Amino acid sequence: MIIVGELINASRKPIQEAIKSGDASYIQQVAKNEHEAGANYIDVNAGVFVGQEADYLKWMVKLVQEVVEGPCCIDSPDPRAIEAALSVHKGPAMLNSISLEKERYDVFIPLVAGSDHKVVALCMSDEGMPESAEARVKIADELINRLVKKGLSLDQIYVDPLVQPLSTNDIYGVEFLKAIEMIMNNYPGVHTMCGLSNISFGLPMRKFLNRTFGIMAIDRGLDGMIMNPLDKEFMVSIIAAEALRGKDCYCSSYLQAYRDKLFEF
């Protein structure tokens, strides 16, 4: 499972305040905590700062990579902001995200064509957000084929079929799960990714829905999550789910987690 730590996001008030005040040590501590908890990528998002997003993304990428030996997930709907952050990023990054929306696609594709970067491919087009699994897969098919033609390997592509709030439509959870299974079965070598917490938006006790939905998605083949890696119970549940799904050879990761006392809270 590829874990993208979601906590350095300017939509979160503590991060927003740290960015405003230039509190580098706070942001670096959050990055270290996420990395030590098992995050493979550290998400950086400064989207609430219109007009300053590019500068803040560059600043945060530098801060994170000063204390974490690993890549960032550069998270912005603005390809120009992502390009600015890439100018200071060390090594291949994960870029979140490209879609079939023409304006976004046309300015984003030069950043990834022929590169070593991972890319989140969002199942969205100019027609809007798809509701059914079939509509998601149709967009995924076109995105995958376009990206491969631009020189990306399947291993670099993380399809995000869009988690939408269950509180607004009863079918959103089921259709997302169906889409994950269809994509993973139909496009061997491609990965899937999601912003997991969207499922519980507007509902109480969100962590229970998030955890349960995450485990259900792993059973359908999901192999990437944007989530809070400091949720220890969820992290070990993911390890257990992957063992049960047959993704953990001889249960080695599960046994290592036991030896590391990760099951003790």
C-alpha cells in the first residue's frame, strides 16, 4: 500500500496558521511524524492561498525534504503551482492531479510527459464528476492510454476514481468500490489512489467510516491512499487487510509490525 500523508494541507487550520506565520519547525515536525508513521509520500497543499500558492508550495517542499528522505506529493489543481514546486523537489515526485478536463490536461501534460514522476489521474472530465463505476472507468481508460502514449509507464499512473460524500448520495461508496475493482482487473500494472476521507464528509464519527471504507477498498484492489498515517489503528488494519488479501508474502509485513509493537496502543 502506498500511503500519502495528508496532514500538510493548508485547509487544516494549524497548517494554515503555520504557513502564515512562517513556522517552519511545525511543518517539519508534522512531516517527520508522518514519515516515521509509514507515509511513503508527504502531501503538500497550499491551495487556500490564492496568488501565493506557488511560493508556499516551493517553501514547503524544501522544508519537508530537509528532514525527510523521501518524495512529496505535490497537490494542486494549478499546474503552474506544481511546476514551481517541482523546480526545488529532489527526485521524482507524485503529482496530484491530471484529469480529462481540457484546460487542466493541456497545461499539466508537459509536466509529466516522458518524466519519472508518479501522477494521480483523476476520473473527471469537462462533463463533470461521474457517478457510476462505468463512467469512471471510461475516463480512466482514456487517461491511461493518453499518459502511456506520452511516455509514462503503467507503474507511474495512480487512477483516482473519485471518492464522493456518502451523505449526498447512497450509491457513491458502492460505485467507487466497483470502479476500483474494474480498473485493477482491466489494467494490470496501473495503481489506484483516493482521498479516503471524502467518503465521510458531513457525517459524525468520520474515522470509523473512513477506516471501514478503506478496508473495503483494499479488498477490491486499492493500493494507494491519501490519509492520516498517524491513525495507528487504521495503519495496522491496513497491514492486516493486505495480509488477508494475499498481498503480504508469508505475512512478513504483518509479522514485522507485530515485532515492532505496532499493535500496542
